[in-house]
Amino acid sequence: MTALRSDIPARLDRLPWSRWHWRVVIALGVAWVLDGLEVTLVGSIGAVLERPDTLGLTAGEIGLSGSVYVAGAVLGALLFGRLTDRLGRKKLFLVTLVVYTVGTLATAFSPDFAFFALCRFITGLGIGGEYAAINSAIDELIPARVRGRVNLAINGSFWIGAALGAGLSLVLLDPHVIGPVWGWRAGFALGAVLAVAILLVRRDVPESPRWLIAHGRADEARRIVEQIEAEVSAQHGPLPAPQGHVDYTDARQTSPSMREVARVLFKRYRQRSVVALALMVSQAFFYNAIFFTYALVLTRFYGVPEASVALYIFPFALGNVLGPLLLGPLFDSLGRRKMIALTYVLAGVGLALTGWAFMMGWLDARSQALCWSAVFFLASAAASSAYLTVSEVFPLEMRAMAIAIFYAVGMGAGGFVAPVLFGLLIETGSRGAVMVGYGIGAALVIVAGLLALRYAADAERKPLEEVAPPLAAEPGVVARND
């Protein structure tokens, strides 16, 4: 392709917030709602699945099913992330939602642990692919000045799904409604129904114009942007002139080879890669250590009845939703490095103190839940900022693959190990043993936060093309958007 100069990124970044942006956020951001729904259903019904009249699982098998889900998500991220960079954002965020729907619907018909684990793996495939495809699309469609707060809010919507899952389990497990024997199956089936509804809405979200222009499809990109501008201007009136441009010198139809991806990650952006890896591994261990075993801690150590576990998830979910919503704007104003470090370090200190109080027996079920809610008010913003970081600091042509790689390594190292480890620690019945796990999680996030303070990129309010110039723009100059 011959070189071209494009103002499409600048045209997208200068748009005022509009109904069109809300539709994109809702249609795509609901992926995290689905993930939260899935994880919470398993967490809330963990004790129910141990009953002989359901699946008769052990605590270890429940933890293993969580790890199998994570393994599926890791593989799905890598597979679909590669395809997202190659085939486009839109095709893949439709395909991954279909995979998720099939997996969660099949879960409702599980006769034993083996089938249940297989269905969790398939569901994880879809969710992992969603993370790669959707984080890419959202960052490329949302204006730079609000990219941080929007991305954090969307990632925090996981906990809206968590609250929904808790509410569903509370109602469906009630003997006066469906009861524990069939209620957990109905919960997964309803998740599939929700996914189908989302699929219908998501069809209207366009392909990323940034992806199109970088792959030599300039005319198609221009038509999409013109349609977006027409809708936004109908709401807000005449739009300001775009400021800035990108010089594309080597637009290509194919995605970069894995050798090129490795060169960018480990040579050009080695420092960014170290920070991204630390953020993703630590937050994955931190979250999965607590949440996949939340129900087991409440039932084993505090004697909370199985049917009441969901009640304790609501304050936990509230803290997790409010954290990104209230702290998100600070990531755009105070900056990425300061806020990532602050949320990571304070979350680690909070978990360590809560773990100590748990070990000493100073907490009951209610105060334990409130302490976790306070800790995860910070941790939710921290974890969301990890996904923001890996999605905005690498070039467009490999953005989805970069997200997939760091998600896979983070979840593989932190997310796969944590549920199994904590399942085994809980089975010992020792509070001190569980405290060791909490201590590991706290140390990991504190170290990651300090690394971010020193080495993270200052990406706030900057166009993606300025944070990380597209490979197709090498060695051209990316103009700053004024």
C-alpha cells in the first residue's frame, strides 16, 4: 500500500461524549458483566455443589473447576486474540460471545464433575477471547481524554455481574422458588439467555476504524467515521475540527508475525512489558485467591448457611463497582503511574491487615465481608488499571495479542494457581494456613505497584498513536492531537 496521512484517530478522539458512545460501552462492556455472573455463580453455589443431591464435588474439585475455567480463558485469549488482530475486532467479539453462550448453557446440563469442568473450560474460552477483542475495540473507539475512566468503569462492571449472580443464586437456591438441586442449573441457563440478548445488540457496533486504516482499508474506515460523526453531530451540533494526523507508511493486510510481536514486547517496549506482567500476575492471584473461595471461607470458618452466602457478596460487589467508578477519573487527571501505584500498594496493605485480623479471630462473617469490601474498593480499580495498561501501551496491530499474552501469563501464573492453592489451604481448616496465602497476594500487589510508580507509561489523555505508534506508521511521525 502507498503511504497515506489520516486524521481518523484525531476525528474519533475529538468527539464529545454521546449516545453513540453509551451504546458502544453497553454492548461491549457487558462482557465483564457476564464474567462476573459466571464466577459469582460458581462462588455462590460452591457449597451447594458439594451436596450429594447435586454434583457431590469436594472443595478441591470446586477449586479445580475454577482453575479449569481460568485455563480456558487463557487459551481463549491467546487463540482469539491472535484472530482479533488478524480478522478485526467486530468478527471476534461476536464469535467469542457465541462460544461463551454455548459453554454456559451446556453447564446447566452437567451430570458430573468431568462434564461440569469441560463446560467451564469452554465458557472460559469465550470469556478469554472477549477480553482480548473487546479491550482492543473499546480503547480504539473511546476518546483519549476519558479513556482511563471509561476503561476502568467497564472493567469494574464485572461486579455488576457478580451482584447479579449473587442475586440469582439467592433466589434460585431458595427452596420456595426452585431449590438447590435445580436452582444452580437455572442460573447458568439464564446467563445464556442474557448472552443471546447481548449478541443482538452487539451486531450494530462497527469495526474499529483505527484497525481498518492500519490494514489498508481507508475508504471503509472513513465511511464508518462519517456515520459516527453524523450521529454525534445530530445530538451535539457542529463538531470541532480534528487536530493531528498519523502518517501510515506500511499499512498491511496481515497481522504481525509472532517474531515481530516478541521483538516489540521484549526489545522495544521491554520496560512496559515488565510492568504489565507484574500488574497482571499480581492482580490475578489477588482476586482469584479471594473470590473463587469466598463461599468456602464463609461456610467453613464462619458457619454461614449455604443459602445465605449470596447476601455477603452484595457489599463485596458494591465496593468493587464503586472503586473504578469513583477513582477512575483520577487516572485521567492525576495520571496512570501515581494512581496505579496508590491503588496497588494500599490494596496490598489492606489485604495483609484483613488477613491478620482473620487469623487472630477478630472478625465475624459480617465484619470479614465489610473488610473485604473496603480492600477491594481499591483492588478493583487497581485490577482494572492493569487491563487498561496492557491495552493502551502497545501498537495497534498487535494490541489484542498483547492483551492476550499478558492476560494469559497473568491468569496462568496467578489465576490458575490461586484457586487450587486456596482450596487446599481451606481444607486444612487452619486460619494460619489461609493467612499465608493472603500474605503472598498482598506482597505481589505491593511490589507491582512500586514497579508501576517507577516505570509505567504516562498514557493519560494521550492518543493511542502517541502512546505507542502503530507498526504501520514506522518510521513516520505521529502528530500530537492538540
